[in-house]
Amino acid sequence: MKKFWAAFFAFLTIASFSTFADDLTISDAEPYDTKAIPQWVKDVRRGEIITLGSWPFTTLLVSLSYSMGMFAAHNGDSAYFRNPFSSSGDGYTYSEIKGILLTSAAISVGIGVTDLIVNIIKREKAKKKKNAEQLKNIVITPLESGNDRTFIFEGSKKEYLIGDLESAVF
């Protein structure tokens, strides 16, 4: 009977919230602007996702490494091998759990920060390479024709413009 009332009140709660919902149409939504979010925010978000995503795996690996280390340190005595998947009371102590979680959190943060640094270095290297290629392709040849000078640019317009410039007058 308790399950029935819990389901009934859950249904009423969901139904009552949906009656106050605002009708949003497609025309009301603004299109996503990629320039609105700065690159450093995207980098920090990626690092956060990688850090939190790697934490369960590092926790598992740290706990198994700790168990095998304790097993090896006590000359293969099976009493010192703690199974992290054990449902019996032979688990880790509070201080061991705390150490395992703090170690795995530190490793996960290290993975996220390493990814952040690698991506920033790769982006800066690609930016420098692109700027060097753009500057390398500019060839200005003056042609003498009376008093006026005419310049011939070899390459397309986008190759010699740097940054957010759309056009230039020379």
C-alpha cells in the first residue's frame, strides 16, 4: 500500500509541475553561438569531465593495487588480500578507504590537469604554425607604372590576413 501512495504522490507532483511549464517554441530558442563561450571555459570544462570520468577507474585500480601490494608485502598471506568486491565484512578499514579515495582523487586530478596542459600546448603550437605559414606566403612585388605603385599579392586574400580581419586596403 505504501508503494501505491508513493507512486500516486510522485504522479501528482510531476503532473502539477507540468501544468505550470511555459510553452517554449522553436522560434523562441536562440541559436548556439560558438564565440559566446571563451576557450578557457571550454578547456576547464573538458578537464573537469575527464577528472570526474576517470575517478571510478582510478579508484578501482588504486584499490586493487593496494590489495596486491599488501598481499605481496606479507609474503602471499591471503588474509592481507582485501577484495574490493567482497560483500562480507572482510573489507577495508576506514583509514584504508580514506587513503584509497584520496589517492585516486589525486591521480584523477593529475590526469585532468595533464590533459588540459597538453591541449593548451597543442593549440598554441598549431596557432604558431598557422601564423608562420600565413606570413611565409606573403609576397609583395611593386610594379613601377608612372607615379603610382601597384602591388601584386601572391596567394589568396585569407592567406595574408591575420586574426579576425575580413578585408584590408593597401
